[in-house]
Amino acid sequence: MIPMVNLKAQYAEIKDEVEQGLAQTIENCSFILGPNVQAFEQETAAYLGVKHAIGVASGTDALHLALLAEGIGKGDEVITTAFTFIATAEAIKYVGAVPVFVDIDPRTFNIAPEAIINAITSRTKAVMPVHLFGQPADMEQIEQICQEHNLKLIEDCCQSFGASVGGKQTGSIGDAAGFSFFPSKNLGGFGDGGLVVTNSDTTAAKLKQLRNHGSNVRYYHEVIGYNSRLDEMQAVILRAKLKRIDQYNQGRRRVAHRYSELLAGLPLTTPLEDGLGVHVYHQYTLLSERRDEIMQALQAQQIACAVYYPVPLHQQVAFKEECEGLSLPVTETVAAQCFSLPICPYLSDGDIKTITDTIKAAL
């Protein structure tokens, strides 16, 4: 079986360091907002080139709290993409705002800047681009749009840790950004975890308060907050992986480039690197009108594959009320044809050839 991501191989590399760190944490009995969380926050802030990094319980919480801290609330409109995981739009709904879904670039699958411009109204308060599958969005244009229209820019970096655009890390460009440490992510924990980053002292202070029951001083609560703290045990694991994140991402890029070489000339569309930034391939996603045939052939050979995402958000029942009659042609076409192959730094050249040979045979 070739899995989508080989977490066992990754664990074997860091096993001693992680187990030593976990044992020390248990021995010290410092479990909530302890020294490893503080160290991880400092280390990620330095890596990403931001002033503040605040650990939270999940990527969804990261986006939710980022919106709250930036003052987005009831009735505000937030422009985003419908071709993403539901957490992006859930976070917008959590704060009482309205997600306004717009279409994507057919080559990168990221939100189309011109579609953002066309969707701006008097109620628009923010734009939330998603750096989908590890490909940075066109942040130069999006940042310019936000500045011209006085909109908050909140980056969804849940799939893009280590990706950069214009020489800057994703997450360091907007007013705030959310990251996810779900186990399969480029930087993943052994459970849920997330991070919000910002260069604003005011936003950082709000985030620290919101993640900890609305409290700055123990048992004194100024606002209604949340129980959303990054776990100390997860911080131990993430610190070990953070040291190796560039190595992991380079490994993913190696696999992706080899896939593209071996699949060239076939009747399918391989991922495009648009040259605006460095793609870190959280997923390697192709397009084919014969997707089902290809996936059946892969599964018959015990090769994992998946569809991210089969139903765009504007077609989900959960958003029926605000999206009635909305058509996003590019998004819908991509969703009908997309599928993803296994990708992780531990995929061998032999495995890659087995996978691509299986696709060639299916076609």
C-alpha cells in the first residue's frame, strides 16, 4: 500500500527527540501554555518573519480567532474561495459574518484577484485568500486590492507552512493569518493544533486573551473568550518538525517535479507553479475528465488517492441560504475533474514510477 502521506517514516526520523521531549514534559508536569508552547511560538515567529505567533487548538480556531481579533463581525462580508476545506468559511460564519464566494484561477486553483474586485460591496470588510495545496495566492494583487478598498487581509495558510511569495513567507503579508497542524500537513502534529500570526501588537494581545477564556490575568475575564490553547505535548512534536520543515518541503517538491516529468504529454493537467512564489505541495492535484477511471486503477494497485474537494462550498447544503443560484464555473469544473496523488518526502523514485505507470496504463 502506498499511503497519501507516510507519517510512520517521518516519526522514525524524529522518534528519539520527540519521546525525550514528551517524557521531560510529563516529568515537569507543565502542560498548559508551558515552555515548549512559548518556545515554539518564538521559533515559528522567527521562521515566518512575523512579530507574533500565538498557538491555538486547531487551524479552524486560528481562522476564527484571527477574524474576531481583526474586528470582523455580524453582517460583515468576507470574500473568499469556494474551492477549499469548509473550515475557511466556517470561521467566517462563526463570527456572524457572511462568506462571499468567488471564482478561482483555473491554473493555480487559488482565488482570482479580478473576482475579488467584482465582489466588493459597501458591506465588505475583509478578504480571506487560501494558499491552496501549498501554492501561494497572488498576494501582490490581493494586498493592493485590500489597501485600495480599506479591507482587512486575513490569510488562510492551513496548507502552506513554508511556502513563500515575493520573498515573504505566507502568513507574513496580511493583517493576520491562520495555520493548521493537522497530522497530514507539511508541518503536522500528532493531533489537532493551530497558530495565528500577526505583526500587530494590538491583534496579538486580543488573540492571547481570546484563546484563554477572555483572560489576561488568571480568574479575571474581560471578554467572553474560548478554550483554544495549543497543547504542550503538540508543541514538543512541532518543535522537532519545525527544524526540518525546509527539508520536508524540498522533499515534497522533488516528488511533485518527478510526477510532472513522468506524466508530461498525457491527457491530464498537472499542477502549475506560477512563478509568483514557492509551492510546497501540501497536495499534488491533477485534473482529468477520466478521473474516476484513473482513481479506480490506482486503488486496484493499493495506491492511495483522494479528491480535494468534490463539492465546492457554494454547493454545500450548509451554505444554501446565501448561495442560492450562485454559479462559479471554474470552481465547478475543477471540482469535477480534480484528484490528488500521494505526496510526502519519503516517496521513493520507484513508488513514483509505479504510480505514474498505473496512470499511463489507465489512460
